Amino acid sequence: MKKRVFYYSDELKDDFAQTVENIQPLPENYQYVHDTFFERVFGFIAYYILLKPFAWCYVKLKFSQKFVRSEGVKKLKEGHLIYSTHTLPLSDVFLPSLIKMRRKNYLMAGEQANSLRKILWITRSIGSIPLTGNAAKNREMLRCVKKRLQQKASVTVFPEAHVWPLYTKIRPYPVTSFKYAVMLDVPVLAMTNCYQKRRWRKTPKIVTFVDGPFYPDHTLDKRERAEALHRKVYETMCSRAEEYSTYSAHEYIKRP
């Protein structure tokens, strides 16, 4: 794998994996929850029989990936949010689905996914929950997230928002990313992908740490709850990355 140099100006806005030039809004007639018999059957086949096995083979063969889960994660049975680093354009989609093999994971997808108009029903069936700037659609999206959590599924959020390939540090992200956890009053997990050098291959090994669960503190008001969750997750990610991300496959340089 060829080492690349990325120059960035803004850690919150720069995106090094944007694949859609003209981002389109989410269609007005898009339905976040469309549980027809056909879609349930198709979703089950596509997710459990096709996606999960392919995802497992991909991350194992390409990155020799392994999970390190806390005891609390293994025992967690209720619906929860997963806050993940965003450093792998494809594997970031796969890895949350492999944390708990019998549970379905839903993914809050960026607006780039909205431009894939012809396959939006397919991505919805396998767990995509698209973000949008439309206020009415946002309310539908929140109801969809709530429904999936009530079904004891997990929903993954990428608070860093933009992909920085194989980046080994944790970028700052806003407290507003945790409004969902506070509004819906659910536990959260922190998922941190750490990169380590392999002896015979240039592609790094991935060690994925899944920490938590962290619960909203009801002794605080809503704003303080979000801040406390943000602090716990961010500090956990930083600690994992600092200790276990020991190999940089690419170089990132900030513009003066």
C-alpha cells in the first residue's frame, strides 16, 4: 500500500473520501420505516446471509482485524448507540455489524448516501438511516432511530462526520453528536479502530476496541448529560488511540 500525504485545514470539515460530487437532498417521499414483508425478507437475506459474512471475510483478510470488547459490551442486551471513529471508507460500514453477530446494526449515513437514489431502498433494508437537513424528515429519522433501539438493535453514529483514511488520532467532534443518546435515554459504546504494523504486509492491522456502556447521568440537565457523555467517549477514544495506534500508514499535515 502506497503511503499518501494528506494536507488539511479544518479537522471538522475536511473530507478525504468524498465520492459524490453533487450531493442531492433526500427524496420527499422517502420512508425511514418501510417494514413490508418483502423488505423484511430481503433485508434479512441481504444483511445476515450476504453482508455479515462478506464483512467478516473482508476485514479479516485485508486488515487481520480483531475486536477487544469490554465485559459490559458483552453483557449489553438493550438497544444502544455506537460512537465510532471514521477512518475506513468501507470497513467503517462493516465493523459495527460484527460487534454482536446476532444483532442488527443500523448506520446513520451522511448526505452523500442520499444521492444514490436508485438503491436507497436497498441501503435502507440493510440498515442505512440517512441524515438530512430537512426538519420534517429529521423528525421521521428520529422516530426511526427510536423504533430500532426499542427493537434492541444498535445504531452507529460517526461523530467525526468525515473519513480520514487510516488516521491514527481522534479528531475533535461536537457535543451535539450526543443529543440522540440524551433524547432517547440509551447507553452508548465507544468504538475505536487502532492501527498496528504487520511484518509481511504494508496494510496495517486493525485492533477495534469497544468500550462501555456509558449511560446518561440523570442527576444532570440535558445539556450537561450530553457534555458528560461526550467527554467520556472522547477521552476513551483518545486513550485507546494513543496507546494502541502505533503505526501511521499515511501522513497528515496541517496547512499553515
